[in-house]
Amino acid sequence: MSKRKLDDETGTALADVEVKRVLSRFKSDTGEVLSGGLLDLPVDITVDKLQAICNALLQQEEPLPLAFYVNNVEVTDVLEKYVGKDFSISEDVVEIIYQPQAVFKVRAVTRCTGSLEGH
């Protein structure tokens, strides 16, 4: 098989695959609905992309690390795994609860008694 033929086959295969989409709404852990209304998201969206979207809607200068929950279960992978089996993609709305995480900054510590004052 030539490289061109292989590229043509994979290009048509990717075009034929239809990505499932879901209507979703971001809510804070206190119940406030995030402005932006309903969002049409692909079900294979990752946590990193959810963070980027949520931080953009929150208009944060410095992006906050966020945790996302669907049906009281933390989303750690793609969204599709956490949407229920009886969920109707065309009719129902997924409520994604976002919760800010603590920001920890770790600094290197050296333990050299020769440089400590008073020792």
C-alpha cells in the first residue's frame, strides 16, 4: 500500500465518524449557574479542555485548577464515562459542577546546618 492510499483511507474514515455531543451547563458547588447558558460539548471532552472552557467563562486572568463532578462523581477522564446509560443525548442537559481546587506552590528546601542561623 502506498502512503497516499493509506492517507486517503484514514481521511475518509475520520470524516465518517460522527462525534456524539451533549448539552451541558456549568454550575458552581454553591449552585450558581455560570453565565454562557447551555454549551454543546462533545462527549469525549477531557478535563483539561473543561478547565479551559470554564476559566474562559469565569474570565480569570490566572487560570484556576478546577475539579468537575457529574452525578456526584468526579470527572477524571472523558465526560462520556460519567454520563448515565439511560441518558438521552438529544433531550437531557448534563449539569457539570465545578469546584475550585487549592493552589499549592512548592519551593525547594535545603537542609544544610551550616547555612542555618544560630546553628
